[in-house]
Amino acid sequence: MTPNFGQTRSDIRRNHALLTPESHEWITQPDWPGSELAFLISPDMGANFAMGLVRSAEGLTDIAPAAQGIARFVFVLDGEVTFSTGQTLGAEGYAFLPPETEATLGASAGVTFLLMEWRFVPRGEIPAPVFGKVSDIEGTPLRGDDWLIVQKMLPTDAGFDGEVNIMNFHPGASLAYVETHFMEHGLLMLDGGGVYRLDDQWYPVGKGDAIWMGPHVPQWFGALGRVPSRYLIYKNYNRSPLDAR
């Protein structure tokens, strides 16, 4: 292994962070026997949610549901994830498990998946679990731009307190303007690359990089290179800035 002499592209700031693969710290947790986790985003850095990667060389069985009041989202990167309710997810399959979902989780050997959890803010009846795969989702142009296609993984009705989307950029495409808003984001680059502006910083990003965007941070992305760029992005949604989280 070549020493990195203290170098990393990761950058943690007051209202945003870039988390890059060479700085991941893989740890074990009592609630996840047989696996290693790299927590990338957490409330300790100012976020209102947690996001990390889970991997297992030997496979997983009977992983307990999330804690009371916590919603869980799983996105499979490699291998298969199964649930005690009968669903099996392959690569780019996903599951939204609302609070108090009793399903346990299992996984194949060599699995890697993205895990997001947040304290759910209910509005009326808690929605049912959602299972799906990205290839089944019809994309729509963002604000009429057919070089920037959005695939929404969750229903848009007000019972859901967040969105999880796949953003697809043609080479050279970009967000139409620098956004600032009270919602925060967790992002994982899936393919391609480009430049992400966060506050007054400009970051080259590529596959495997993760980003936290805090409330009101200026943000913008432009895709570079000769292949399409894709990222998965979460945001709290359908709730007022005054709603407790």
C-alpha cells in the first residue's frame, strides 16, 4: 500500500462536507453483527440524519429494525439484501421502512449498501413500506431540461417527510442555478463526475464520493467528462422549517 502522507480530499466544514473513500473508517457495531460500517454523515457534524455504508464479506441474518421513531432507507450497491417480509433487492434496489416497521434484514456475502436513517416527522397516518428498483422508475426532465433527468424513488404525497431521488446528468449538463433552501441533503455519487459548489468551495467529485449539504448552504453541480453522471440525493421534504426533527 502506498502511503498517503496525510492527504485526503475529504473536507468537513460548518455547513457542508465532502466525504471521500480514502478517508472512510470502517467499524463494527453491536446492532449489525457480521458487518462493517462507515458512517459518513451524522448529527455530530450538524446533520438531522445519519448516512453510511454497510458491507459484509460473509453475509447478514436477522438485523433488527431501526429504533423507535426512526425511518430507514436502504439502497443496494453490490450483492443482495433481503427482508423478512419476503422482498429481495439486487443492485440498485431500494427500500423505505417507516418507523415501527418490524421487518428484519439479511444480505448475501459480499454485499454493500447505503443506509440512511432519520427521526420521522409524521403528518397523519404513517405511510407503508416502499420497495423498488431504479430501472423501473420513469425519469422526468428537471424544469424541462432533457439533459437532466430526475427519478423519484418515493411517493410525493404529504405522508412522506423526505425525498430520495436519482439525478441523471448528460455530460456537460448542470443545475440551472445555485440553490439555497432550508432543506438539507445527503448525496452519494454513483457514476461519472463533475464539480460541486458548496458555499464558496468548488469540489471535484466522482463515483463513491458523498456530500452533506446543511440548511441554506449555496449548492450547484456541473457534470464533466464523456460519460453521464448520476447521484442519489436525500432531502427532508413536505414539512415546514418549524417542524421538529
